[in-house]
Amino acid sequence: MSYPGPDDQPQYPQYGQPAPYPQQYPSAPPPGYGGYPQPPRNNGMAIAGLVCGLVGLLIFWFVLGPLAIIFGGIGLSRAKRGAPGRGMAIAAIALGVVDVVVYLILLLVLLSSHRFVL
């Protein structure tokens, strides 16, 4: 059995000398599938109008009815330009109108009662 001598050792670059690198960078990998499809964006104004209309009906607060009509109108205009939520925008406008009408009816009932004095 023979042992390797000093001449059989692999040659390493000397300290301070750069290691030999290839002259060109490797090519880029091929393009992938493009990732996951983006979920459809929601129409925030239609959602805000719907929430204002529902909460306005539940607590009979007059401010929320007109806000529901405004937010629903903005949401409907965005839906006409391609955003989702057309049904929510229409429901927000309808709930806002119902909210205002119910508030006005309650106001008329209170004003017509003999006990209510301004």
C-alpha cells in the first residue's frame, strides 16, 4: 500500500490569488407561469353604502340614509366602469331611500302627535 506523497496533493490557488471564474454569467431561467391569479377587487363604496343603509334602518339614524345613497351612487358608477358590486350598490341606494322615507314618516308621526312640542 502506498501513501500519497507531497507531489500527489491537489493544487489549490495560493492565498491572495482570485479563483478562476467563468467569463460569462449563466443565462436566465425560462419564465414561469406568472404566479397565482389575482382575486377580483371589491367595490368598497358599494359595501360602505350597504352597511350604512342596513345600520341606518336598524337604529333609525337620519345621517346614514343619505350616506348610503351617496356611497351607493359612487359604487354604481364604479360598477358601470367594470368594478364588481353592482347589486350591492343598487341595494345600498334602495336601503338609503327606505331609511330616509322611514325617518320622515317617524318625524311626521311625532310632529302630528299632540304631546310633541318644539
